[in-house]
Amino acid sequence: MTAEKILAAVRAGFIPCVFIDEIDKVKLDSEFQAKSSHDIINVAQANGGMVCASSNLGAQSLMKALGPQVGGSLNFNP
């Protein structure tokens, strides 16, 4: 999935709903993966969609893995 594919779906009349399995596996130290993930999430949310992610990590570990910029905006449902 790419941000461009989400925009194409929006232009076709769809509301984006993105599900990310094991978000803690995204390598945020890789500039490409971090930017791609950020773009996908931003495009979905900016077009009235939602993003749902799962992780095997607990809340504190996930916030540490994703960093304060991303981790602080997460809502947790155990």
C-alpha cells in the first residue's frame, strides 16, 4: 500500500481505513520506511479515514519503540 493508492481510492469515492499489523515491526530508523508509514497514515486521516494498528508490545514498550512523536498520539485498547 502506498499513499498514492489511498489517494486513488479516495478519488474513486472510498473512505480509507488502514489496518497495520505489528506496527512495532516498522523500522523507524529507516528513512524510507518511516516516511512511507507516516505518509500512509497522514493521507488516510486527512481524507476522513481511520488507522488501526496491532502490536505484540505493551503500551509502554510500543511508545518507546515508536518514539515520543508517534507513541504519544496512540490510543490503547487491550
